[in-house]
Amino acid sequence: MFRKEMNLILQTWNRVICVWALLICYMIWQDQPPTEVNLKMLSMVARYQQTMPDKLNKQIQAEQLNMVNVAENKNTHPFNRSSDIGAVKDTQSDLVQMIQEYIKSHHERTISEADLKLYVQWVDQYTKDSKIEPLWIIAMMWQESRMVENSVSSDGAIGLLQIIPSTAKWLGVSKSALYEPETNIKTGLRYMQYLMNKYNGNLRKATIAYNQGEGNVDRGKARNWYYNQVNKHYSKMKKLLEELG
């Protein structure tokens, strides 16, 4: 049985690698960024996974996570163009000011400007090669922890983006490291990007799966309340950002 499963894995990955090589050549010829290659490739792998036994999927998912971070040197995020460094700083400054006003309006405990600057910088940095808007992650962070970096939920979720230690372990991150704000943000964004790839760029499904688990989304048992809350904060933050601008 084990040999049969290994043969299945090898056959699948042989097909995937061959198609991947052709896809890379084609997209280079079309002058498309490496991130697009990753997204298309991950979508193909997901289709192969549907035909495999469940216990093989975990092995494949580990490989998927490694593919998410390919081509990090390509700055495709609009806030990270090397020719527009001043605009990047202005945008980050506007986000910090907006968050400060948002905190005041909700009568939450004050967070230092220095910490907020770091949070915004890290969110901007780790979303630069993804299709996830920094403001959406900030809205998630507010919903998850009210931006309290050492917060721990009753379920054991840790930090700014409230990451479950078992999820962090799957991503190769220790429980203790989740208390480090930068690591927490980077890990949460890696997981969110994985979910975006899995659900073909569907932000609603990815956001719900982040909070309620992939299994619930896949079985149609997830609820929209978390997405609705994040979207509410996102909309209010965006409006406030526009007013401040």
C-alpha cells in the first residue's frame, strides 16, 4: 500500500513539474511576473490534490507553502515600487495616522506610534508580492487582537493576528516565536496567502478559512460573520483614510 501511494505521489509530481516548466517558459515569454506563475501552479496542484487520499494532501500542502514565497525579490505591490519610495513612506504614515484615529474612536487602549509604524511597515513589506491589500490585513489584525501584540485567546491563538500554535508549527514557526510581532505578522500573511492560493483568489473564503478553518469552508459549514466584521472595519478604515488624505 505504501509503495502504491509513493508511486502515485511520484507520478503526480512528475506531471506537475513538466507542466510547471512549460508554464514558466510561456509566462516568461509573455513577460508576466513570477508571482503569477506561482498562483497558476498552485491552482493546478490543488486540482491534482482532489484526486488523492486525504493523508497525502498534507505532504503536498507543505510543498505548496514553499512555493508561496518564490520570487520575493520582485516588488509587484503598488506600495513598493522602487521608483516611488517617497509615496511608500507617505502611505505608511497615513495608515499609522488612520489607525491612531480609529483607536481613539473605539476608546481602546493607546498603542505607541513607534509600534504602529513597525506594524504597518511589516504588513506592507510582507504583502508586497501578494494580491492582499495591506489595509485588509490591518482590518483583520484589529478584529483579531485590537492590535495587542501579546494577546492570547481562550482557544490559545497568539499575537496580533491570533495564530494557533498548531498552524504555526505546520508553517515551521515555534509557539514562542508567535509572541514576536514581526514573526506573527509574517506567519499570518504566509497562511493567508496560502489560503488565497487554495481558494483561487477568493478573499471571502480565504478570510473565513483563516478564522474558522479550511475544513469548515470546504464542507460548506463556515459562517460569514467573521468576514463581515473584517469588511466592516476595512470599510470604516478606508473611509477614514480618505478623509485624512
